[in-house]
Amino acid sequence: MLFLDALRAFASVMILLHHFALYPPLSEHAEPMLGSILDGFRNHARFTQVFFVIGGYVMAYTMSTQTWRLPAAGLYMVRRYCRLGIPYLASILLAMVACEFARGWVPVDVIGTPPTLPQFVAHLFFLQEFFGYEHLSTGLWFVCINFQMGLVYVIMLYLRDALPRWFRSPASGAWANLPMFAGWGISVFSLFFLNPNTDWDSWAIYFFPYFFMGIVVHDGLRNKSSEVGFWSYLALLVIAMIFGWRLRLASTAIIGLLLFVTEKSGLGGRWPKSRLIARMGRVSYSLFLVHFPVLILVSTVWEKLGWNSPTQAVAGLLTAFFASVAASFVFYRLIELPSASLLRSQGSGRS
């Protein structure tokens, strides 16, 4: 899936640049040289919705044709915790070390207050938002929401297969389309009642329309009749943007359209043929997790050495960028890849 790898690589780099532009002190020191560029990254480089679209597509691609019973659904969630949670926890430990090293040199509103045991325990179960704890690293909210999305989707698939057994009816027709019917209903409710209000952004339902776009793309690629559903959902997003403009919805629509066109044409498996892009796509989750601790470490070293001129700050940002990329490859090899392999031989569900 070369095009998917390219999308992952692009989104992870843009998110990195967004955070590099957002968090002082290096960004503040570099402002005289890179002011307009940094403003652009601060305001327009939020691309987590790309990962939601891809996540929905990949889950539908790998999971929708299976028959789901309770043991398989439970095993899938355990495997998904290994896949997402172990690298997430490893990155938290890295961030905690980096923030303690930075304390007194980097602003508290960047590194946070010293962590507590209840705060860390809440992070173990992706529940820090629900209990009002600040995140121990940047971007962790995305991992929590992504885990919730996997839970919601596997419940949909489980009900699709379980309800016909419970009601002793054929597992076809309306039952077979239950995930799509439910997805449409949740998306409409979210788009017009929840998504316009950022107070709901701690809940998966707020982001569900982005995730469901990936599912709709996969469903639309199956046959001509399903293709109507994709174009209808794209029209729904346009109507929602008329109802209330949201840049994330616009980028979701564009990413969904690009994904649909490239996969339908077969281009998605042939382009772009670049080993570097493919590798960057492969380590995108690792890059997402490790770039903040790396930025904090580099920022602290620069502050301790007194390298505060605009030129030196730009050099610090470049150092943090390339160090983050290098660290992501190491993190992928040592943490993410082994985590993804855990329990792989048990069950057929993939994440």
C-alpha cells in the first residue's frame, strides 16, 4: 500500500512540524527568521485526521470479512493494546525523563508539572482525559481516541454477526450492513451536533466522521452499488462544512477522495515508488510518539548552552527534526515492531 505509506509519512512529518512551531523555547527564538513559516505550521499543520481516515480504511480492509465472536473480539482488543499501547507507554517514559531533564529550562506549560502515580495509572488505560489529568506527552489524546475507534468498530462487527444468531435470522441483508447503517447514523449526529463544538473532542464520537470516511472508502471500492455510498458520504461532508466550516472536515474529504481514486485506479499499490517514503510511512507512528521527547531534549541542551540567537534556534529545530527521524527508526525496531508482533499467531484479526 504505497500511497497509504506516503499519506502516513506526510501526516507524521506535518504533525511534527506543527508541534515544533507550537512549543517554545526554540520556536520563540527562531521567530525573527521563520515567523510566517512557523505561523503556517501552527495554524494549518494539524493532520491527525489523516491517520483516522487511514485507520478506518485499514480496519475495514482487514476486519470486515471476518466472522466475529466474543473471544475473537476480546483477543483483538488485547492485540490492539499491544500494538498501540506498548509504544505509547514507552514514549511516555521517554517524555517523563526528557521533561525532568528540562525542568527549570523549558516552560512548565510545555513540559507540565511533575507526574503523579494516579496520573500515570490513568494513562495506562487511556483514561487521562476522563479524569482530568494533563497528558504526559504531546499527541497522546490521538492514541486514546484511536484505541476507542478500534473498540467501537469491533463492537459493530461483533453485533453484525451476533444479532442474527440471537434472533435466529439469516446473517444477510440489513444485518450484514449494520456497521454501515450505524456508522452513517453516528456520523450524521456527530457532524451536525457534536463536531462543531470542541468541548466534545475528548470522545471518539467527535472524531468518528473522519474514521468512518476510511470505512466508506473501503466499502465504495467493493462494487458499483457501494460506490454510491462513498459519493453520498462525500456530499454529506460538504453539507456539514456549509453548516459550519471546519478545516479538518475539508482535509478529511480531500484525503478520502484521494484514497478512493488511487485505490480504485490501482495507483495506490504502485506509487510513489520511494524506499525513503515507504520507510517513513512504516515508522510514522514511532515518529509521532518520539518527536516530542527529542524536541524537549534538544531545546534543553540549547538553553543550557545559551544558544538563543535566531540562527542557533533554527539550527536547533533542524537538529531536533533529524534526531527525531533517526530516533523513530530505532524506536520502531526496538519497541513498535516487537509490540505489533505480540499475539500475532493467535486469531486472524489485524489492526
